[in-house]
Amino acid sequence: MTTQVIVLNGGSSSGKSGIVRCLQAELPAPWLAAAIDAFVDALPASLRTSDAGIEFAEDGGVTVGPEFRRLEAAWREGVAAMARAGARVIVDDVFLGGPASQEPWRKALTGLDVLWVGVRCEGTVAEAREVARGDRPRGMAAAQAETVHRGVVYDLEVDTTHTESLTCARTIAARLT
């Protein structure tokens, strides 16, 4: 079977988005990007500031509520439907709940050939990227650097601490079937 979905999991500012862009440029067939950031941006403003949706604390903590979870489940099913309809998809997500966040993806992607990739980056490096970006609460990258990986099972891991996105993308591409 040919890989239909690549799921990248890593903390904020770990380099997932850069890897996605490089994969899209390197792979011979077109791949769609499905990023959790795009999902969050698609939420109405009222759900980006309420306990029913998603809240970002000043210390970088993230809290999600029931309406966020409901819509996130629909988004996951939509991504899976695109793959089942013939699109190749690269998912860029942050498993805040570790394996509890991976499991809904596993269910949604049942029957599809999926490559699970952990994108690691040392907390201090991710934190420096976060500061340079200026679009994330300070502390988010450091808080997520390790916690998003605890208990998560991968087919492959890459580390962007000292490795460029293109090199990581080529490592991932080499694993595709």
C-alpha cells in the first residue's frame, strides 16, 4: 500500500510547518497540508477566547473545551475523508494529550496507510524560535517540547534542533512507500 497520510506531531515552534513545506516541494506527487494552526484560525473568534473553545494562557499553557473538541473531531474526519477520496495529506498537529491525542487520529485514519512522525526540538531552541516568531505566548514551546511526545508511538522521529527542515523532510520522504 502507498502512504496516504503523514502525521507530524511536535510542540510549538518545533519546525513542523517548515518540514511540511519542504515535503510538498520534494515529493513528486502533490500533498495537501492540514495544520492544527489553520484549524484554530478557522474557528470563530468567540471560540478562540472562551472555555468552550481554546484558550492560550500568558505562560504558554493551552486549554481546550468541549466545542473545540467537537469541531476538532469533525476536522479530523474531514482530513481522513480527503485521504480516502484520493488526496495525499500531511497533518501538522500538537498532541497536547500525548497518546490520548494520537488515538482519535488513529481511529479517524483507520484503513489508510499512515506514516507517524515525531518532530523533536530541544526546548531552548524551540523557545528561541518562538520569541523570533512573536506570534505565540512565551513559554508554549518550552512547555510542549517534551510533553507532546510522552507515550506517543511513531514510525520515525526527526529532530530539528540542529537539522534543517529540508534534511528532515528528505528523511521522511525516504520512508514513504
